[in-house]
Amino acid sequence: MIPFLDLQAINAQYRDELVAAATRVIDSGWYIQGNEVKAFEEEFADYCGSKHCIGVANGLDALTLTLRAWKEMGKLKEGDEVIVPANTYIASILAITENRLKPVLVEPDELTYNLCPAKAETAISRNTRAILAVHLYGQLAPMPGIMTLAKTHNLLVLEDSAQAHGAAINGKRAGNWGDASGFSFYPGKNLGALGDAGAVTTNDDELAKTIRALGNYGGHKKYENLYQGVNSRLDELQASLLRVKLKQLDSDTRKRQAVALAYAKGIKNPTLAQPIVAQSTLDDIQDHVFHLYVVRTTQRENLQKHLQKFGVQTLIHYPIPPHKQQAYQGLNQQTYALTESIHQQVLSLPISSVMNKAQVQQVIQACNKFAVI
């Protein structure tokens, strides 16, 4: 069976370095907010091209604390509207409602599944204060258009970069487009820790300072609390492991892209809609980091069973859209036909930096043998 994602094999590539990094932390006797976190924050900020990186406990906290910081800074207030794609993972919505802001769901671009600036513009009201641009599956949302829209209407822009480490448009990477960006380092991400971890990147000095305080019980100095904060800090151990893997991120991304390119050229089944790369041609896909390789079909259940039979494990990202979740019943009364069809039809094929050519060909052949019933 070809696993959807073989984390054991991925981390085995760097085992000696990971063990050395963990040993370094263990032997240091310093486990919270030490040199490893500081070094990783500097290295990841440099990688993204941003001025600041603030390590936090996870990707959801990265988004939640950024919105909270804007409230503390007077840039947002309870009840303000935040535009967000309707087909995102629920974490994007949770960050908005946790801050008592109102999510305004917008249908995505049908080809890329990312936020469409034209559709977002139609959703702007006198209460709109921000756009949460989600970079789904590893491809940046159309940030030049989104930033132009935000500037025209004086809106804040928060990137949800949980799936887009290293993705770029014209050389400008995720984490350096909006006013801030939230990253997840969940183990399955392109840059994954060995546990939960996250970060915020920004070029705003005041925002960075406020987020850092909010995630440290509300203060910069022990026992002095400026805000009613929380405990959300990237720990030394995870930071040390992320430093090891960050050095290999671009190399790992190129391996993912090679798999994606092989899929794109090899899968000839017309019943499977394959990813569309908006910013580049099929032969030049450096701007899409392919966190996921998602195909779409009206016969998803049959396709998944077929691939399982041929030894290919797949996953669904995501079976239920946020507005259909019990947690958000009544939040939005309208339907989102495109979003609902996407969630009913998408299927993620295996893709990683450790897949070999034989495995890739097995997936391709299995997809090409699928027949619609």
C-alpha cells in the first residue's frame, strides 16, 4: 500500500540531525523561549522575506492571536466583518469567531479553489475590515489582486499560509504579502514539526510586539501583564527540529513538484479534474509547493475505493465545509453551491518528498484505470 503521507520516512532522512538538535536542547537545560526559538524565528523570517517571525503553539493560534492583536491595537473591534473563502478548513473560521468577529464567506475560484478578488469585492460592506486569504493546497491566492482590493477599501489582509510554506508569486513568498501571515508546522505540513507548532510573520513592528505579548500571558516581562493574554509559545525542542528541516525545505519542495508534474502529465483520465496552477505553466510550477495534490470527480467514493484496491491510500480534504458544521449552524443561512460541490468531489492523492518513481507510476496507472460507473 502506498501511504498517503509517510511521516516516518520523511523524518528518517534527517534522523541524525534531528537527534542531535533534540540532544542539544535537552543538554542545554533551557526549554522555553531560548536560543533555538530565537534562531528559528530569525531564519524563518529571512526565508519568507519578512521582518518579524513570532513562534506560537500552533497554526490556529497564529491566526487567532493576529486578529486579537489588531483588536488590542484598535484596528478591529467586535462585530467587524472578515472576508474568508467558504471552502477553507474550519480553523480559518474559528480564528475569526474566537475574536467575536463576523466571518463573511465567499465562494472560491472554481479552478484554483482559492479566494477570487472579484467575488471578494462583492462581499465588502461598510462593516468589512479585513480579508483572510487562504493559500489552499500549496498555491498562493492571487495576492496582487487581493492587496490592490484591500488598499482600495482600506482593509487588513491576513494570509492563512498553513499549507503554503515557500509558495510564491513572482519570487515573493507566502508570509510576506499581507499585513501578517499565520503558519502551521503540524507534522504533516511541508515544513512539519514533530508535534504542534506555529508562527506569525509580519513587517509591522507594533503588531509583532503585541502578538508576542499576547502569547506570553499578555506581557513582555515576567509578572507584568499588559493584556489578558494566553500561553501560546513555540518551544525550544520543536524550534530546534524545525531549524533542521527548514534547511531542506526547498529541496523537499522540488521533490514534491516533480511528483506533481509527473501526475499532471501522466494522468490522462478525463473524468478527473486536476490542479490548475494559476501563476505559471505546467512545466514551470515552482510557485506551487503542492502541500496536497487534489483531483476532483463526481464519483469520489468509487474512485477512492478503486485506488484502495490498487494499493493507493487517499484522503479527503475536506468532507464537510465550515458552514455545514454543527459548530456553525445558523451562522450563515445562505447556501454555497460551488463550495458544497467541491467538498463533495475532491480527493487528495499521495504526494511527498519521499515517494519513488515506482510509487508515482502506480498512482498514475491506478487513476488511468478508473472508469466512471
